[in-house]
Amino acid sequence: MKTYNKIILMVAASLFTAACAELDTFPEGETVTEDQKKAIAEKAPERMVADLNGMYAILGKINGIYVRDNEFGYPSVAISLECSGADLFGPNDGYNWYTTESAFEDRNYTYADPHTRWQLFYNQIRAANALLSTITADVKTQELKHYRGQALAVRAFAYFNLVQLYQFTCKGNETAPAVPLIEEGTETVANPRASVSEVYTLITRDLDEAIILLEGFTRTNKAFVNQQVAYGIRARVNLVKEEWGAAASDAEKAMQGFGFLSRSDVSKPSFNSAEASSWMWAILMNPAIISNNLATWQSKLSSFTGYGYTTAVGMYKCINVLLWNKIPSTDVRKGWWVDSQLNSPLLNGLSWPGYPGQPIGPLQIPDIKMPYIPYTNVKFGPYKDVLGNDENAGDWCLMRAEEMLLIRVEGLAKSGDPGGAKSLLESFIQAYRNPSYTCSASSADALQNEVWLQRRIELWGEGFAFYDRHRLKKNMVRVQAGIESNFPEEWQFNMRADDGWLLNRIPSSEINANDAISEDQNNKDGQIPKAGDGAGLTDGVVVL
């Protein structure tokens, strides 16, 4: 279909040519048919490893779509989505790669960002479909069953992201147009937007099969999807579908065997290594695979790099003071950000190389480190925990046990066990984050709001905020009357939960290539917000 040929293949062809060559041709150069590829795969499943690795590599591919310093795979999408929210921002400055997202100026179908998000996930879908075309449902080899299970789970993950970016949440929008469905064997020049319900049907079907196929699969590292990760993805999906009991059950299965990060673990800059006990799925980033040290999440998010946009030019990522004020002083997570005086207990005992004993917050080193600004994050540590190193490597977390715990709490609360949910939440936070914590919520809805608050704190900067607001149908609230905001003045606005401008636009490249999607069928409601818009809106949790 045209979506494949003109959108995805522009970049994906070069990305996958080498990976697929092993099965696409014989040594003599003849093209291998699909039946021959299936036969080869059954006899020598190890020949599929390159295709499998290529599917995962897309998630962390640097400059895989555009050669820009804000184009580094899934982490770049996650950070951009965080910046189009209420809780995270950087300075309104030309060196900040996320000013357009912060101002909501990226809802233009000719702009790069909608294309980047669209193509990243459709590249993954294409890679998964290539595997699924070869490893069909009747496969007998156990190893190939595990490969097929991973491809199904990854395809579900990609569609789950897409459907949340390009349409409002599942409940209440079942018949609304979402995104085209491309499965293995799809060959058509016109592929219309499937409904939200149709997309979720495919996602659920893929995950149900993946979980069965991944039984007994032992992965070599956390870059791969195993059965527990597949359960975790399905727990997220069930949460959005408001299938509360299923979400709680899947989350519990997903987190089995994983520990939680202790108060000691998170009392220092961290969230940079897949070796962490609670990390379940991750993008592994080491210096050897980084082709552009400025096109990394470390360069944009970590406040400890020796070569990045954060430190070198002061484009630090900060927390909205409205959320920071909600974190009790007894909660270890309060220290994930410096205060108004640039202090944090996470910085105690740390020194920048060459500047022993000097406070890190106000420290200025020409061309290397600008002073922090109030409420700068110190959550994300440097590569190998070495302050001031210029590698800009570091793993990116895609799923961790703490998220699963919070899904389980919400699922229990909304499926009829608010007492059990409350007890579980209190036990977790008291043991791992704040020994003085008590939960005042008792009803299912109040507990859901409390979980949302805890998610906003616990998962800050990790790419969940945009999706959470959508599924909970919450207003996007950056400013509150009577409280001085630390958001840049131009971005001090609020938006209603149903504002059509929140939805991403299908990129012009897809509209030009796909006969079944016209410009009139794109997301087009709403208008770009401006400072002062939405005054008086609340979110019911941080702003009451």
C-alpha cells in the first residue's frame, strides 16, 4: 500500500536492508520467496535474529527519520509529549528543542513532529509485520513462537501509542476515526482511518496471542519483550479500556519477580540504567551505538551531562511548581528537583569533576555547565553515574514495576475493592517513598485521582503524562490564579480535556500518499492556545 511505499519506506528501507538481507536473498543473489523464507526460518530460526533486533533497534535509533538533535527514537517522542503537558517544561529559548511542543505549535500536519511520531511507530509496525509474514500462526518451532510473540507485542505497543496520539481515549470515542491498520500481507493503495474500537481490537488480539506464545521465553536482556512485559502492555491497554479487574490482574502478573526502587536507590540521581531492579523493559543505549552525542535523551533531560543542551546552554527540564508544592517534604521524591534556592538532598556529597566541594546547583563552568534554575530536575543521572561525562549514553526505561503497582491500585479501586487498593498504595509509598504517607481517599474515584497524582510524581519525565490526561479526561492545567507560575509566560495557558487541538495531526506525507485519507479527514478541531487561555480551569488533583 502507499503508506508502506511512500511514507515508511523512505527511511525504513535503509534501516532494514541490511537486517533483512539474510533472508531476502540466497548467496547467489536470487530473491527468496515467502514460502522459502518460512522454510528457512523453520530449519534455522537463528537466521531471524537480525530482523528481530532491527525491530527493537527502531525504538532507540538516533536520527533514524530526520537528522536533528531532537530525533532519537522513542525517548524523543516521550520528552516531546511531556513538554506538551502541565508538569514539565524548559526555558523558552532558541536552544530548547521543545518550544513548539510547549507552545502547542506542533499541531500542524506539515510540521516535522507529527511526521516523526507517525513514522516511528509505523516503522515498528512494518518491522513486526515482516517477521509475522515469515513466522505465521501455524509455526511449530518454539524459538520462532517466541519471535512471533515478540513481534505481536511490539506491534500492539506501536498501535497503542498511535491510537492515543491521534484520537481521544477509548471510552466514549469507540467509533471515532483513529489510524490506518496495517497487518502482514496488507496490499492496498487506500487505507482509511480505522475506528478507535477497531484499533483496540487488533491491539488486544495481538497481546492475547503474544502472551501465550511467550510462555517459557527467557530473554538475554531487558531490551526484549518477554511474557511479563506483554502482560504489562496489556495492563496499560486494559486501563485505557476501563477493564479495571483485568488491568489489576495483568499488572500483578507483569511485576512478579521485580523489586521496587528503594528510598536509598532514588535518593541519588538515577533512572539511567536497565540494571535497576524495578526496570522491566528498556532501550539499551551505550556509547558504541550513539552516532550524535547531542541527539540523545541525556542531552535534553539529564542535568549532569558534560556535553548537552541542558548543562551547556541551560535548557534544563523543570517541574511545574504547582506539582512540586504537592509533594510532602517527607517524600524522598521531593529531592528529584532542586528547590528555589537550587538545593536538593540528592546533590549532597556530590561534586562536579574538577570542582570539589563546590555546590553543584549554582556552579557555572564556561561552555560546560550553566547554573541550575529553580526546580530543575536532578532525577535522571549521568551515564555510569559519572558527573560531567560527555558520553550522553544511558538506558531509557519503557516499563518498571512501580508503574505496574500503580496500575494495580487503580484497577482494584475501580473494580470494587477500594479498601484493598488504599492499603496497597499506602504500603508501597510508606515503604519506598514516604514513611509518613497516609491516603485520605476512600472512594474509587478519589483513589483514582490519588493514583494520578502519584503517577505524575513517580513517572515524571518518563512519557506517561500526555496519555494519562487523555484516558482520565482531565484538563491540562499549567497555571492557577493567585499562585506565581514558573512556566515561561508565553506558555501560561490551560486547555480543556476535549480541546481538539490536543490531538496530533496525521502528517501531510501520509495524506499525500494514502488515497483513503484526505486533508478534510484529518484532525482539525481547536486552535493554537495563547497565554491566558483557559483561566479558571482545574484538574481536580493539583489544581482544585
